[in-house]
Amino acid sequence: MVSIAILTLIPINVPTNAPGSDKTHHLLAFAALTLPCAALYPKALLRVALAAAVFGATIEVIQPYVGRQGEVADFIADVLGIGMGATLGLLLHCGCRTRTASRAIGS
């Protein structure tokens, strides 16, 4: 969260040459934020996903005050990233549980 806050709230005076679009960066950042929770602590996922969405919305509201432009499209990318990270994390969680259960049965 700290990295996302810093990267999205520091004023940018020069154009960046980072590969990919701004929306892709939002999507990947918020997927990375939620994926570990979904994989390791799925019972807390709903709370984490809601908190991440509020965090994304708050960033978009604050950005105009720090010389950046808040966009609804960025927030939509954040929410899509949250969904993508949650989905991939849950798949990892289920895959690990299935593998662990099959090892226990085979032992």
C-alpha cells in the first residue's frame, strides 16, 4: 500500500517512460495488493478487497491536490485489478489445498 500511495501521489513534472499504460499499472498494482491475501488468508479477502477499493478511490480524490489528475478510469482499473488479484489468489489457495490434501491421502 505504501508503494502504491507513493507512486500515485507524488507530483510528476516530467513524462514517464514506463512501459505499458497508466491503466495497466493500476490494474497490476492492485492485483499485487490483493493476491497475497486471497492466497494466504481467504477469509479476510472481502474486507481486504473493500479496503483496497476505498484506498483506490481515496487516491483518485487526493490526486488533484498534489498536482496529478484523478480519473474514474483509474479507479475502474483498480477495481479490476482487485478482482484479478483476488481470483488468482483464490485459485492458488485452492490449488495448494488440493495438492496438500492429495499428499495426505497418498501418505
